[in-house]
Amino acid sequence: MPTPFPPYEPHGPEDEELDEGRGPRLREIPFRMLVPNLITVLAICAGMTGIRLAFENRFEMAVAMVLIAAFLDGIDGRVARLLKAQSKFGAQMDSLADIVNFGVAPALVLYVFILDQARSFGWIAAIVFAVAAGLRLARFNVISETTAKSAWQSYYFVGVPAPAGAMLVLLPIYLGFLGMPIDKSTGFIAAAYTMFIGFLLVSRVPVFSGKGSSGGVRRDLVMPFILAAVVYVSLLMSFTWETLTLTALGYLVSLPFGARAWSRKYGPMSRLKTQQDAADSGSDAGEDPKD
């Protein structure tokens, strides 16, 4: 029985399936193809709910919803690859959802909580962050579709990734829950910090991603790894805002070290070392063996 809804085409309509004047024929889609899209939709719902809760001054739940949205938006692609359910439709939908979950939702929640203390400057900061998140995601999509990539792009992001940016930009809220006063002065400081995180998103700072690693854990480190994960989750559940604050600060502190590691291995320091090694080997080859 025909329905009034257009058929779901995960990879777009195929020419051989077009019927004159009637559009693509309906066909069954495996449920596994829908799971990643459902996760993306749930992420959008969580992000939008976080905005609503912020306007209702229920900030703890609002932050939780934004972080849940970021988590769901971060795993939908991995679930798609695990289920072999990648599709063009899902990729486009995920990109659009990222702007809401990593850009708009954190900016609005932060504005309602503290940036409004800075008036127009705070609103400008929220806009800057949301636009920066959109630009970061657009650049990521372009880089992902590029066939010619540098070797270091398998190990590093170009700029802070949008999910991490959403976690970082909420740092003033974590501090507010820990007792930081919410007034005009802290509002201006939070606005400046928000624009700083937006700059990190669109910058060319190399950020270690870990995606190029083997993905395995040494056998003798499996148990400590599991215990460390349990301890972190336990701390997150018991001391939520303290743990999130330390996580955000730790991530910020790690950025210069990641950039320095990139420079040593792939950047100017690496090229300088290569030239120096070549010069040393050349001088050694030119030495008289009788000396």
C-alpha cells in the first residue's frame, strides 16, 4: 500500500529505479541502516532540550543534555561503521546535527547562564562561537573528502574538534556550579573565553586525535586501563563539576604539548633536524679515513 511519504534513499535515488512521474519505488530498508540516524535524531532532541532547560533556569540538566547530545553525536558515526550502515543521507544529517549540538546549543546555554551579564558583548561571543563551530565542521567535511592528505592528518586534527570545543566552552558553567560569582566582570571574562575557544576551533593548531594509532591496548595494560576508566566514570558521577573542570583544563594544557610534538615530527623542527642530520652525514662522508 503506497504511503504519502517519500521513500528513504540512504544513498540517493538510483536512475534505474525511477518510474516516470512516480518517483522512486518503495523498498524495504534493513533496520540497521536506521540505527545511526535514530541516534543522530536523539542527539538533536537532547541538544534542543538542553536549550529549553536553560531558558527554564534548570542549568544542571541543561548542561547534562548538551553533553549527552555531544556524546550521541560522537558515536553515531562509529555505530554506523560497526553496523556497516554508512550512507550519504546519514553523513549529511550528522553534519547538520553537529551544528546544533556543538555550536548553537552550547552557545545559547552559556549565554543564558553567564554571557548575558556582558550584554551585547556576551551575545557577540555566543554568535562567534556558533559560527566558528559551523566553520570548523565545514572544514572537517572538506578535509575528509580530500583524497590527497598529509601523513600527519592521520594522527592530528586541524584545530580543536567541535565535540571537544563544546565541552571546553562550558567551563564557565562548571566553575559557576563550584561557586564562581556570576556578575558583570565574570560575564566579560566568560565572553572573552568563549571567543578564545571559537578561535581554537577555526585555528590551524594541530591537535592529537589518536585515530591513527593501532587502537589496541597492550596486554599488560588492559587491567589498569579498565580500572582508570572506572575511576574516571566514578569521579564523574560523584564529583561531576570538579571532574569536568579538571578535564577541560587538562585538555587546554595538553594543546601546547600536542602542537610541539607535531612540530618535532612533522613541522619546521622536523625539517630542520632532517637538514642537520643530512649535513652531519655529508660531513662524515667527506672526512679523510686516515685522520
